[in-house]
Amino acid sequence: MDRCGKKYGANKTLGSELVTAVVEIHMSDFHPITMTRVAVILANLSADKVVDGISKLLVKSDVMRLTSTTCKNLTVQLDLKLNKGFTLARALYDAGHINLEEFDELVCKFFTRGILHVCNKSKLGPEGVSYKDLGEVCSAFMTDATCMVGDELVIDKTGEWTPSQNVAPVVEKGESKKGPTLLTDADQQNPHFVLESKGFKIGQTVVERGLGVSHGMYTLLEITPKDVKLVEMKTFGRAELNVRLNHELFIKNWSRYEGAVPFAVPIERSAGACVNRNIHIDTLRCKVFASIKAYELKHSENRTVQYAFLPAMVVATVKYDAGKLKLAPFTDLNKIKSDKSATASQIRVGDQMLYAYPPTRATTAAKLDDASSADLLWVPYWWVESTDSLAAANMKRVSVTDGDITYPIFQNTKVVQPFTRLLYFKAREQRQALTGAKRVKVDP
């Protein structure tokens, strides 16, 4: 409108009376007749009839007549045609078939012809030509577009206002560009389309304006050609209150609800604590704790070992023949977890894997004097250190099975002499040089 106004109506004004009438006319929420409002302004900007600098081609009474009983249906049809024409002209411009000046001329002529025909003022317009019906106005638009393009790209013998494939812009390989959207009569009169354009859709939660959730929340259940069906949301039980409203009343008085909605937890999710995974794991942890505790108590009778710091170690204070010294991975109950770790001992309970972590222990002589040290667990299994010497190693991990529980223990593989450090074999990690690393010779 700004470009057309500067080109055709540089010395004209619309007047407050006309502008107010354009703003205040109301058809319905389903037909805002936006394009028709634009057409009124474009027609007056291109008019030759000017009084005191104010365009007088269309006046307030002409605008108000658009929504009258005798003209209402024709106005709606005009608005649909104008919208289609604008979309097609934009498609031609986006595709590069017409330039911006040609686009403005094509749209301005079409809009002016259309609105003047509905208002019975075609002969007073800049062209002075009257048309039999809107079909002739549309044909004139198609003719103008064809002349601008220079071929028959925009002619569609079926009468449908859809641009041909040749109108679509050329898209380079690897690019993605969405083509222009063309609204049909069916689209703009389809309740689903209109409600979706207002932000409503099936399954959405809605509330009545001004009352909010205090009056209840409803689900938009169905959209029919005549009305919409709402069903009240209930946390428990089946909703019994159904509401039917015509489209315009629904759009006017209801709004979408974007907040959290109440819901009931599915029965299978709240059936009982026994199905909870955490409870299941805790049950297994207790089972493992009891099994390892029993094994450790049985094999710690008459066992004599001693611990040392710096370095940390455990030694047998008496002689043990091969296979007689057995150490279980006993620990605090809260140290038996389902979280995997390289420092933990792996325990299998049926198909479930658990992991035993070492208990808290004193690390210095000073901490032994702490009052809390009395609660520390002294378990030799966790004090056995590794060695990369097969000759020095005297302990080995072996598996013990108790029912469906399998866990590792340390067992001596050879005779252990008194005050011999308990060690198990672990091969030294081989460090590999970086591939392609540059070697630098350093002089001593």
C-alpha cells in the first residue's frame, strides 16, 4: 500500500471518516476480510475523484454496505479472490517472472477493479470499465499477469487459481525452499483451517476467557462444520459434561490453556512398591550382603592377619597352606550398588549385576586415634595389593557361588609364610608410543 500510495496517490489523503469505517467494519472471526479492507484503501489512492485533497471515490457508506445483508456474501467471495490473486502475484514475483513494480501494478489493478465492482462504482474508477461479475475481474487479472510474464504460464484452463510448476522458483541442488502457499475457498471456509489459524487444534486444553481454570478445563474433542465439541477434564473417572458451541462463540469466548494440566498416574505405575526397580535392587543388595557376611564369618575364624600403612598392606601372621586362606569382599551394605566401576568387585545375582565397593578405612596412623575409627571395617580382601611379578604373587581371585549369587574371593595359590605380604598378579600395562610421534635426541 505504501508503494502504491506513493505512485498513484502522492497528493491524496484518505480522510479520517473512511479510515475509521475500514477499521470498524466487521464480518465475523471466520471472515476478517483483510484483503477487502486493503482494496478499499488502494482504490481511493488510485482515484481521480478528489475533494480538498481527500479521495472521494469510495466513502463511508460504501464501506458499511460491504457487510450488509444484500452484499455480505459477495464481499466474502471478493476477499477470497483477492487473497488468491495476491498469493499468485507473489509467487510470480518470488520466481523472478515479474519485478516489484509489475507486482505492485498487478495487485493494485486487481484489488481496485474488484472492490469497485462490488460497490457498483467501476465506471467511476481510473479505468472507467465495468465488469459483469467477479469472474470477469479475475479473467482480467489473469490476462494482465500473462502479458507481464510474456507467455501462458499463469493460464489455468480448469479455473483453479494455482500457479503451474513453471512458476515455482528454480532451486539449486542441495538447497531447500518452500514454495508459496495458496489458500483455496475450501481452506478459508473450513472450520478446521480457521480454528487452527487461531491456534486451536484437536486434543488441546481450553478454558473460558475471564474464568480460567476455576471454571474447569476442557479438551477440544471435535470440530464439525457447525460447531465444536468440548469435554470437561476430570482427574479421575469418566468425564460426563460435554459442551457444544458454534465456531464464532467459541473463538470469541474461549482460549488455549498453556499451563500444566491435572492427570492421574496410570494404575500399572502405582500398583505397589514391590514393582519399583529401586526396591528390587535394595532387596538384592540385602541378599548379597547376607551371603558375603556369612562366608566371611565362616572363613575368618582362627584367621590372623595384620595391616600396615605406607605402603598399605596386609600380611598373614601365621603359615597358611595353599588354598586355606580365603578372603571375601565383605563391605558396608550401602557400598553394594548397581553402579558399575573399575574399582569395584563384580557380583552377579541371577541376571542382575551388582558391584561391591571397598569400605571406608583409615589411611594414616593419626586417624586410628579418632573416635569414629571404632566403626571402621577391617576386611583383608580390600587390602590385598597387586604385583606384576608372578613369583611374588601368592593370591588369586576365584568365583564362589551361593544359590543364584556369584562373587569373587581371594584364595592363596601357594604356601604363605608368616608376615608375608598378600599380593595378586596383575600384568603391567604396556605403553605404546604415539603413532607418527617425532623423536628428539637429547644430549646428556
